[in-house]
Amino acid sequence: MKFFIDTADLDEIAEAKSWGCLAGVTTNPSLYARTGGKLADFEPHMLKIAELCEGLPVSAESTATTAEGMIEEGKRLAALAPNIVVKLPVCEAGLAACRALADAGVRVNMTLVFSAPQALLAANAGARYISPFVGRFDDIAEDGIEQLANVVTCVKNYDWTG
């Protein structure tokens, strides 16, 4: 199991990194906004996180809503630093963008995964990482850990190596 911190706060990331067990960072524009940041400064902030976490994957989420927009923004985000991973939602546009970006050599983290079939779609689209929402399973009266186990079984059966 790997520990990824989900934040845009540089101090939180630095603290988690100091523990010696941080495997990476996931973040998005709404988490960045909670730090007081403005959307126009999101990409420079992602570069700061990438530099702070040199050698660790940093997933930065696209704000685009079309496949074309996600591809364009994804390429721009990935060009910021070699450890940037583009985070996209599991939806039609996100899956299409994932395939295009993966084919272009860009690492992708598919998020908003609520089921094993969605994880399988993400794997088939070329995702390097899959981010299931365990807590959301619990929110809808499902056993989040059981659903996570289903996701793991599904991608293992698919022989996904991520």
C-alpha cells in the first residue's frame, strides 16, 4: 500500500514528506482554492508542489470539461515537471482524454472512481493510477473497504500493472 496525501497545502505536504512514508500527492483546483490560491495561479503552484516532491508523483487535476480541453490542459500540466501526473475524472470525456494522453506518454490518474467497472474502464483507457473514492462508498451505505477490494480484484484480473 502506498500513502498519497490529498492536499494543495505546501506545509502539509512538507510535513507528510518528513515522515518518510509519502509516495505522492494528489490535488485539484478546489483543494488549491482552500489554501487561498486563485485558479490563475494553479499551474505555478503545481510546479512548487512538484519541486517539493521531486521524484514522487504529483497528480494535478484538469478543470476542462471536454476531451479536447483535458488533452490540451493535460499536456500543459505534464510539461511543468517530470513528476506531474494528470488527474482526470472517469467520464466519457475523461476516458477519451486518458487514452490520448497515455498514447502520448503522459501519465494519468483517473479519479471519481465509484465502482469496479469504472476502474476497469480507467485501466483500459491507459490510466497509470486509479483513485477510488472509498469514503463515498460509505456515504451511500456501501461498505467502502469491500468496494475497494472489488476494484483491486477487477484490475488484478485485468492484469493491469498501472
